[in-house]
Amino acid sequence: MLPYPIPGRAWHDSGPGSWPALGAALRGERFDAAARTGDPDGPRPLLAAYSGGRHGCVNVRDGIAGALRGDAAVAAAAARVAAAWRDARGPGAGAAPRQAVMHAAVFCPCPEGDSPSAKRQYDAVLAGCVPVVASDDALYAFDDALLGGPLSERDFALRVPEAAAVDGSFLAALRAAARAGRDRRPPGVGSVGRARAPFAAADAGTGRVRSSRHRRAAAALAPGAAAHRGRRRRVEASGPAQAVNATALAALRRNGAAAAHWFRYYAPGRVPRDPLPARAYPDGGAPALLVAELDARARERGSRAAACAAERAAPHYDLAKQFCGPPNREKEIFRLGGAARADGARARAAKAGIAAFKAGRIAR
């Protein structure tokens, strides 16, 4: 699993018209003096920002949008950001692009798209906005949940259940998730500024250094990580971030700066043209980390072919639709009942599905 490609030059360019530059315009004259620093990593006027189409988990997306519209403080800040965009771009500018708004937000809700993992999960990291993954199934590329990958989502993102978006408690869940990080010591905290590769750090809560294959990969990629040397992240001390734990927020943003390097296919800088159609060499951290992971995989003892073959041979069953929140167990069990009365592999798969639903092993 690889990061979603983000080839547009506005994500990588450091000049006028780039998303970081346009985002800086949204932190302009309509905000307090502390925000008028021009620092792209300085205080952000929006607690959370979300806009998106009605596809994928529509009920989750609608719930997030409704929660943000219904919160007086968030809605007022969004109105000021919209006014700042009109000030910066002139009459008839239209709505501010979501990519620019993400650069003005502390948190970026990330519901599912057409698949559980969505491109906006990576957009948020590149925008310096803490992702709030509102999915029960989404994963990040290179995550330690994927066969022990070298990165860990918990270092740079928050997660809230889909049900919190559907039942209207999204903002409360977001604030609770942020407060829960009060004592977290995620990998890389205190080390991002010294350019240590994130997967060479101690594992969260255990002090355990990750495997030797990751230490070798870290050593090989140290020059790429050096792009973060000496960069310090400012922590919001007032304004919209006051409602969340400042220590956790500082850790999330520091680690997000490191993760952004590993999720980029192209290194940031002056990028006058879109790099993909220009056939620019992908010099970001994502291809370098992929090569390191493939090298580490080649050094493993044994093969994963047997485990893959066993997985393919196990009974499989299909779900009727993409669930968003808890599925209707009784309805799904009834649907699978007809297939279970047949013979052969499909019947075995249907029976496995019924057993999984009854045992509570299927969340969606």
C-alpha cells in the first residue's frame, strides 16, 4: 500500500499561487496580531475544516459537515476565513479551495471516499493539518498496522469512530481524542528536529526500538530525513486550539512534519510546472521509503507466499454494500442464509460470514 499520488505543483511549490502561500493569506488581517506573523506553521484560525462531495460514507460526511456548521465558534471562524479569501483574491473569487483552507485549520476531518483510505488523509498531512480519521477501516501507507510498517498513524493523526459523525457527536469526540493524548510519547517526539527517521525511534509506550530491518532502512534514508533538520513547530497557545491539549497537539504536528516527507513523491521547492506531466524524477520520501521497505522485505527469512496462499484458500464472503457505521446484522445474516443452504465453496463462505456476524467480528 502506497500513499495516494499528489502530483499537482501547488502542493510542492513554495512560490506564489501554491497551497501553502494561499493558506497563509487566510491567516491574514482579519485575525489577531499573533496570527499575522506570516509563519506558515503559526497559529491557525480554524479548529477544523471540511468540505467534500456526497459519496462514499455519505452519512459520515453529512454528519461531519453538519457538526462544523452547527458549532457557533467554528462557523464564525469559517466565515472570517471566507472573508479573508475574498480580501486576498478580490470580488468574484468564489469559495476558497479546500487545499488552501486545510493550511488554515488545526484539524482536518478525513472520512472515507470511494475506498476506506482517502487522498485527503495525505493532503492533510502535507498541509500541516492534523488528520482526524473518521473511518473504522482506513489505514495509512507504511503504517505499522500493515505487516509492521515503519510509520505509525497514532504519531501524527487522531481517529474518531464513524458512529460519532453519524450521531452528531463528532466535535465532542474530536476534542476528547485530542485530550486523550495528554501523556502520549509517540515515536519521533523530540527527534524530528534532529532529523532522525521516524521509524528508528522508540515504540509508543514501550521504549522498544523497532526492528533491525527498520534501523537499516533508517540509516539508508538519513540524508532524505535531513530536510527536517532545525525546523521547529509553533504550538497554538490561544484561539481555537485552546480547547484541546497543547502537549498532544505539539507532538502530533511535529510528527506530522516528519510524516509529510515520507508521504511526498516530490520534494518541496520551486516547482514551476506540474512534475508528473513534466516527467520529473520523483525525489520525495515516498519512493525512497518504498525502496527501503522492498529491500527490507527481500532480506527477510522465508517467504510470505505460504501465508498468502492460506489466506486465499480460506472462506471468503461478500458484504452487500459499503457500511458506514454498524451494519444491520440480522439483515446480513438473512441475506447470507440463502447462499449457506447451497453446496460448495460459496456455501462455506456464506456460513463463515454468518458465524462472523453472530460473533461480532464484523464491524462493517
